[in-house]
Amino acid sequence: MAWLSRPLTVIGLVILAHGCYSAHEHTVLSSTSVQHPTSPSATSLPLDIYIETIAATLLICLGLVLGSGTPEPIQWHTWAGKIEREGDSTSGDADKELRSNPFNALEARSGFINISKLRSDFVKYQQLGK
């Protein structure tokens, strides 16, 4: 469907540009013509311009969605399994083992520091020295 996405997007952009130009022309013409300021035709755009811009926006969105690639997995375990099987090519010169395990950063980090335990160990150390 990639062959269909670009023409749809281009056609949508052309229609959107025409809708914008039509809205601009309507605004310019309505501001220069002599009309009663409270008439609704002096302040609002015609319905066909609204329909044209909405249809163009939908065509552009459809063309962009059809032209997008396959989505990447959003579940962590699916992504991690893919990285472990294929390896991550974004890390450059890193070792294959370091690249292939996405959990290495979590496994290699140090745990929380227990200040109370460190303080009691230090007190015991000081008492042994005396």
C-alpha cells in the first residue's frame, strides 16, 4: 500500500491548499463587499469550504497512515526478546553480550544504601579498634 500513500497525501495537500485559498478569498471578498454586519454570510465560511478542508485532512491522514511502516512492539517482554535474539544495533562498538541483554543496566546497578546498617557497622568497627 506504499504506492497508494504518496498520491493520497499529495492529493490531500492540494485539496487542503485549495480549501485554504478559498477561505482566504471568501474572507477578502466578504470584507470588501458592502454587507450588513449582522448578516451570517458576512462572518461565516460556506459549508463547501468546511467539507473540503475536512475531506482533505482525512485524505492526508489516510495517506500518512498507509505509508507508515510496521509498528514496533510496545510490550517490554516482546521488545526485550527481540533485542536478545537479534542484538541492538544502536550501541556501536559495545560487546555483543552487553548489547544483547536489555536487562544488564538493571542487573548491574547497585542496590539501595542502608544508612542505618552502615552506621551500626561503623560503630562496631570503632568499638573494635578501642
